[in-house]
Amino acid sequence: MRTELWLAASLVLPPSLFAAAPHFEAGRKEDHGPGGRVLVRCDAGETIGRTLSRLEKWRRHSLNVSGTCHENLSIAGFDDLTIVGKTDAALVPVPPATAPAIDVSASRLVSIEGLTIRAGDDPWRAALTLAACQDCRLRNVTVDGGVGFWAVSWSHVTLSRFTLTGTGAYGIGVFHAKVDMEDSVLDGGAGSRQCGLCLFENAVAVVFRSEFKGFLVGVSASSGGQVTFWDHSTIEDNSCFGAQAFSGGQLAIHQGARILNNASSCLSGGVNLDSAAKLFIDQSEVKGNAGGGIVMNHQAFAGLGADTEVSGNVGSGLQLRNGSMAVAPGSTGGTIQVSGNSLDLSCDSISHINNGAQITGAVPPTPLQCPNFHAGDGPP
């Protein structure tokens, strides 16, 4: 199962909800209006799991956790649960290594905030699994080692200031689910993890101001998966692929995103598209990658938007093979710069680059390098 999955948040409730709540004794809860607050002191022998077992799942609850908790936590069927880690609060999972540190299923409005999860005892130990988890949120959560999380079964997960560090087998895997991410950093541990953020089977991710570095594959979308980058996200120093899409996957890269210095081991390019994958890119940079800047194969498509720069890549800046097509902006109001690559533009006899007049800086390709380079929209 693991080999098949190699590619395979927090809700801050308004203070008014808790302002009138009394201070509760450790491990005890009293209802106050719609819910209650609990203090869990792990260094005093209390556990989150034992505390949860005493709560009514349909009520709103907030747990404040202190110390280091040694347990595997199951959250099933809760509606509006917030777990807040106090300063230096941590969760360390216990055997078996196949169990996730936190398993959330069939729940709604589950928020985890300010907690460090140390899952480094096994490279495939998941810090979290989120299944049928609606409006679940991770905020200021750090995962040290293992796998960041799996989101499956139509979950909707929001990440804010999520950090992945240490060594492990994987980053984040999303199947039939949606992830919204902002201000997060995923570090693959110098290539120990196979994939940073990988989407499968119609999964969706929307990413703001986040970094993906040090993985075998920084970001991947396949089998209808779609990922969109906004507002200066960075995919950098990943050893085999920077951003990859295949089998109908889609990448959208916007607003100052940077794809830098990837593919030093596999020479696969900064952005790699294969098997009917799609790319839409504008106002972004693809620089310094090995094997090319944007590499397309097997009927891939790229919509090249204005103010994109593809430069300084070792290999073709823009390379098309086997019936692929790239379309630059259709008017003089927008251009894409392709320059300073080993070879700026290349395509085989059945691939096309359209609106080539809007590609600036490139050394014009010879007919041998790209027989279907069209200044305009190409032949009918």
C-alpha cells in the first residue's frame, strides 16, 4: 500500500465564545453556554484521548494542551472541536508505527493549533490522517519527521503557518479532497521525502505564500488533480522535479511564484508536463532548473501568460514533444520572456508553439529546432 502512495488547521473561534467561560480544573469540563473548555496536562499523566472520551461529540469543545503527550489520538464524529497547544506542547505517537499520531474521521470543524507532532520514529508514520473531515484546520502546527498528512474522502482542510521538517517518506498527499494553504513551509529534509504536496484523483489545492523545498518532487498533480499557486509561492531545490503534472493533472502558477534550481538529479526541468497535463502560468519565474524550464510531452498544453520569465535553465527554456502545444499571449499587451537558456525554444514535428511573436528575448528557433513555431495563432 505504501509503495502505491509514494506520490499518494485551525479554526480560531471568536473570543466572545469563551470570554465568560470559567477556569476549569485539569482534565475536567463544565458546560458553559454552547460548550466548555478543558485543560489537559500531559506532563501530569493526563491524555487528550482520555479527555475526548468523556466529551459529548455534538457540543462545542476547546482543549488547552500542555506538556508532551505520548499517545495516538483518534477524533471521530466530533462537531466543533478545537485543540490548542500551549507553549512547547507536543504529541509523540506510540507503537504501532502504522498508526497515525492523529486520526480524524467523519468530523466537522476540527481545529488543531500550536501543536508540534513528532512522528520521526518511522519514515511512513503519518502525523495526521484526515478522512471525511469537513472544514478542518491546522494553524501553527509543526510536523517533525514522518509523513505530514493524508487528506482523503472529500475532506476540506485549511493550513495556516504549517511547517514540515525533519526526515520522512512523504510530505502531504491529497485524494478526493481539497486543501487550502497559506504561509507554510514544507522542507523535504534534503531529499529524504519523495513528494512535498501531491494531488491525486481530482484533488484540489490552493496555495498562497508557501515554500516547497528539498523533496524528490516539490509539487505534483495527477489523475485530474489541480493545484493553484498565488502570491509569491516558491518551489525550490527539489532534486528530480520542481512542479509536475501528468495524467490530466493541472498546474496554475500566478502572482510572483518562483520555480528555482530544481531537477539537479533527474534533469527533468522546473515545470514538467506529461500525458495531457495542463499548465497556466503568468507573472512568475522559472529559473536555473536542470533539464529545461518548462518541459512538455504527450499532448500536454501550456497557456503562457504575460510577465512570465523563463531564463537561465540548463536545457530548453520551453520544450515540446509528442503533440504538445504552448500558446503565448495573443496580443501585444502581454509578453513572455524566454532567454539565456541552453536552447530557448524547441519542439518536434507534431508539436506547436503559437503566438511566438509575443515571446521576447528568445533566440529564434531554426526549423529543425521547432518546425511549428508560429508568430500568430498557427495554421487552421
